[in-house]
Amino acid sequence: MANDWQLIGLILALELIYATGVAVWTRWASNAKLPGQTIWHVAVGVGGVISIAGLRIGFDAVGFLTLCFTLAAMPMAVEYFGRLHKEQTEAQKVREESVSDVNAGTDRKE
């Protein structure tokens, strides 16, 4: 039993260190204004937590959980990337309209 508690403590410490690293990466990516970062942070976060837990629950369970999370993530990823693409297309359209309005205004002044 004592070894189990030591292993559990080690796993929890590793989880905390890993989560801190993901949080730092998330802050950096947010400050860098990288598009489409949310789903990758979720995937890496969940994958890392499950993998570290594998030290206790076994890697057969990790494989099964990874398969379950991957399958569940697919429709969410399709929705996320579709929404992201739509937002980027709309933003590009607004930028193009703004530039054409500015150009039209300078043409009138001349």
C-alpha cells in the first residue's frame, strides 16, 4: 500500500508539472496570436494527462481511453475548424471591403 501512495504522489506531481507546462505554452500561443490553437491545447492536455496516468492505470487502459477521446474529438474538431475557417473568411472579407472603401475615398479626392 505504501508504494501505491508513493506512485500516486509521483503521478500527481508529474500531472501538476505537465499542466504548468501546458499553461505556459497556452499563454505563449495566446500572446503570439496563433490561430486555431484551442483544439491543440485541449488534445495535448488530455493526451498528456492520460499518458501520465498510465503509470497507475496501465497502458492498455491508456490506449482505450486515447481511442475513446480521439473518436469523441473528431466531430468537435470538424466543427471547430469549420467555424474557424468561416470566421477567418468573414474577417478577410471585412478587410477587403475596408481597403476598397479607403481606396474609393482617395480616388474621389483626386
